[in-house]
Amino acid sequence: MKRSLRRLADEALEVPDLEGLTELLTRALPETLGVPHVTLLLWDRKLDTFESLSRDETKKSPLESAAGAAAPDTRYLLSEGTLIDTGSDKGPGTLVPLQARSGLVGMLVIAGRVRRGEGPFSPVEVRQLASLARRAAVALENHLYQRELIASERLTALGTMAGMLVHDFRGPMTVIRGYAEMLSDPELTRDELVERATLITDMIDRLERMTTETLDFARGGGRLARRSIGVNKLLTTLAADLGEELPGLAVTRDIRVPADLHAALDVDKLRRAITNIAANARDAMGGRGELTITVETADSETGTRLAITLADSGPGVPAEIADRLFDPFVTRGKKNGTGLGLAVARRFVEDHGGSIELLRDGPGARFRMSLPLNG
């Protein structure tokens, strides 16, 4: 049974997406009116042109579109509840503008309809079509706003991702540049050349892993490559690497765990989390200062956890940003800061099922990571 125009008008406000609205207007409406087809044209405000939407069952995707739609061949115009005969000889169709609060959002092009009497529609049908057009315009405007919002969010995600890459690439690139410049020293021995070339290769491998991890972050979370590793050895090596990667930072280790303690960790992600905090500390201290890494175990309701505390000798975190410190783009007092380092650190710690917090009970900035010993 054909749906009435009044019922279609009610349904226009209830369709969940643009695909459903297109189905309603280009499939159900022609069946109700008894016309061969109805075309939905969307107005693209950026390109100043119309985009034609239709339903095509021969395509894999049910929603088919074509940009830059040609001007429709219509004789009649339905405007503000009135059917106007324009006297055009282009064709017997009817053009129905879809006017919303923001202006014109689209048009319906209804194919020619043969009917006794004047015009293709009765006065009752004209009123019902006008009601359908108003409601379809509101629904279409909402869907277009949603589409623009999604596009905007994607651009924001791309910007976030680019900012993260810039932020996190600085450290390894500094190391690569330094060792590359050393390679030109004619007094280097063969073994020294190999050592520096190996370090450059390792840094490039880190950059590649960081790119993958950044993509994981932008997608809302990432997979972990956990492996069981000795905690004492890992933190000792990491502390030594920080001194190489962040010149001017004096790193002190205070490891209070058994020498044979192991944990299931994604080493690269944990390294990046700690490096980001250390880099922020150095920046806050003007490029030179002390960082103490304390490692111990702590009991919790979920079992024994690994606690890593990083404390610097800087001025501490300004009170006005302390509560937002782990949000993206929150930064203050750093010339080259993007405000992404701690956001990345939190994401990677949380990927482990852990937590990170700013401790406010001492001088300088103090951060504590709490990680499960087993994944």
C-alpha cells in the first residue's frame, strides 16, 4: 500500500541518516505520487553547486551521488505552499526548493505527472507536499550539519596527529643529526663509525614505530606488543638513553625492586611515555636540570603493580593548568611545546591498563605511573 504524503512528512523527521532520507524522498515519494522518479539535490555551500543523490540497487553502495548536477527541466515551482506555473516549455516536472533555517539546503525535482484538471497536483496534495518539503529541509539541514561536523573532527584528528609527530620526532631527530655530523670526522675508527651508524639506524626504527603508534592514538587506542622483560634492566637502560637523547638532563635512578622482577610491557610505548615526561621536564627547567626516576612495587586491590615516579628539579606545574595537564594542546612556558607529550603518555599508560597522575606533594613536577605487572 502506498504511504500518504502526510505520513511521509511525519517520517521525514524520524529518519536516522542521510541515506534513509534519500530512500524516503527518491523511492517512497515517487511511489506515493505515481511518478517515474524524484531526484534529491543537495546544495554544497563550499562549491556553490548541487549534488544529486539517488538510490541505485545496481551499485554496491545504496547511496549514489553525482556532483555538479545539471539544471532540472521543470515547468512548475512549489514555493511557500503555492504551485506556480512558470510557463516554461522545458518539461512537465515540478521543482520543490528545500528551505531550512540556514537557507536553501537542497531541492526536490519531481518528474512530470499526468492529472485531470489544472496542474500536476490537487490543492490538498500541494499543501501536503509543502509540509513534506519543510520537514525534509529541517531533516536535511541536520544531516548536513552532522556531515560537516564529522569532516571537521577528521581534520582536527589529522592536526592532532601531525602535532604529535612533530612533538615526538624532535628527540630522535636530534640524535640522528648529532651522530650523522660525527660521521664526517676523519679521525673516527672503523668501530666508532659502525657504532654511530647503528645508533642512527636504531633511531630511524624508533621513528617508524612512533608513526605507527601515533596512528593508533588517533584511532582512539592501540594494540600492545607486550613481552616479559626485566624491570631493573629496562629502567637502567632507559635512564641511560634519556641522557643521550636529552642533553642537559642529569638522570638519577632509584630502583627499589628485586633484580629478577619481570613485567609484561610494551617497551616502545613505555619508553615514549617516560621520554615525553622527561622532555617536558627538561623544557620546564630551561634545558638543564635533574630528573630522578624511582621504581618500586605497590599493592592494590587488583594485585601488585609497578610504580614509576619521575621527579624533576624545576619550578613545578602552574596551578592554572594542573587539572588539564593531560589534555591535548595544554602547555605553558615552552617555546616549542605542542601540549601533546603528556596526552600521549597517558594514552600509552592506559593502554597497559595502568594510570598516571601528577603528584602535588613536593618541589618540582612529580609524575607517577602505576602499571600492572602482568598483562
